[in-house]
Amino acid sequence: MEPVDMRKSIDGVAALVEQEMDLSPALEAIFVFCNRGRDKIKLLYWERNGFVVLYKRLV
């Protein structure tokens, strides 16, 4: 898995799902992204009427 620029917004990570993974970001799935240092993760998923992004810095 390639590292992701954690400055990407909801639209940015949703575009990665569409363009790089060739999937719909509105699928019943959780998409997980991490940075180069693997100390930050970002989760994207669709919930009824919009996207949810969770961001966590790991220690």
C-alpha cells in the first residue's frame, strides 16, 4: 500500500478510492489510509447521507 498525504480532505481521499482503487467510495466498506511513517491513519466510510472521516495519530 502506498502512503497517503494526510493533508487530503474527504474529497481527496474519496477521489483516491475512485481513481486509484477503481471503487465507489459509497460502498459498504471502510477505506483505510496511512502516512509514510505509519503513525497516522485516516478512515473513510459512507453513512446514510454523507462521508465520515476518522483521523488518528498513533503513539
